[in-house]
Amino acid sequence: MKFQVEDASDNRENALGINSAAHGFATMLIHIDQKTTIVQTHWSVGYCGYCGCYEALCIGDVVKATRVFLVAVSQTADEVCYCDFCGQRAKPAKNAQLILLKNWCAEWGMEDLFDRCTPGFDPGPSRCSTEEGIDRVLRHVAKVSAVKRINVDDALPPVIGAIVGTAICLPIGILLQDNGNVAVGISLLIGILGGGLFGIVAGSFVLGARLARRLLSKAYVKYRIDPDLLSHVAGNYPDRIRRAVAIALATPPPADKA
């Protein structure tokens, strides 16, 4: 199963309890797999118990398709509503309106979304108006972007690692061989396996850093975080988070939508 997310947040598959691991069945004659896709269609607002505040909510469908030889033979769809920040399930606030996906984006800020979905409703201060609120956002980003949480489902990193490992180990095996090709074979095996493993680990670091940059850049404009306060709180976090914050702060904040 290849897990695909369309117009949805980065970590909702685990929070929603959707198994994103490879899943399939194959024999010599038949190949069956399942593909799960989250397709967001609307925005709304509601209280998220995990975040402890009112948040933007993503509303859409979880589509599960069973395929035989890449041809869909069955498909089911269930409506889902989840927090845009943490991915946990949540419910829209009472009398909150739903707006189309195209009618709001994070760059316009949370205040604009509340005005569209719940005119006149006071959600309270922004979740990032204090050091404690910013610290909670940074802790969440650090958690979901950690190397051990990253699933490298792309074949490119291990393939590149295997090629590099082979290029390094194969010449060594050739130099060490005597009367047979045992050394060459062992060196080739070590190069492929070791290089592939290194590629997965390196890919996890790269993808984790990229995810942290994407989440923090979005949070910075979405919550209109004070740059000085964000920079100060980020000083207590690992390099991955500090670099992501520096990139977010280097991007000019968008003007509020008129």
C-alpha cells in the first residue's frame, strides 16, 4: 500500500489511526494492493483537545481503494475531520460554517478563518501569543520530524546509498582478492546492504529537516508569531528546529488579506 495525502497536513495518518505501512499480497499469478488517500475538500474551525485550543479543521474523505494489477476493483470513502496542526480528530464548533478548500490558506492567518467560519466568535488569544504556546508548537514539530518518526517510503535514498556503498567497497574487494572471488562478493554485499542502510538513515535526516521547515514556516504565518519571541524560544531546541525557524523568519510575512 502506498499512502498518499492530497491537500492535507503532514502527520495526520498516524494521528487518525490509518496504517501507512506497505501493505499488499502477491503470488506468481496475482498482485493485490491497497491504496489509502486523504482528500481534503473543506475548512472549518473547532476545539482540538490535543492542542487545547480552537484550531483550523480539515474536512475531507479517506478513500481506500483495492487494486489488482494496478486496476481498482473496489473503493470506499469515509468522511473525516481533523486538526490542521496536529492531525488529531476533532469536531467543528457549534454553528461553524464549512468553506471550500480554495477559499482559505494558512498565509491569511487564523483570524481570517474565524471570520469566515464563525463571524463574531471570540476564540481567545492566539496559541502562539506566549512563550509557553510557542514552546508547545516547537515541541510538537520536533517530535513529528524526529529521525525515528520518519518513514522513508521512497526508493531513491537506499538506491543511491547502495550505489555509493558498492562504488566504495567493490574496489577494496578487488584489491583483497587472492585466488577466488570471495572477497569481491563479500565486499559487494557489504556495499549494497551497508550503503542501502546508510541511504535510509541519511534520507530520514533530510526528510525530517524538510518536514520541520515546512511545518514551522506554515505555523509562523498562520499564527502571526512574534519573530523575536519565536527566535528566543527556539534557542533551546536542536539544530534541526533552529535552522527551520531561521528559514521561516527569513521569509517576509504575508500581508493580511483585505
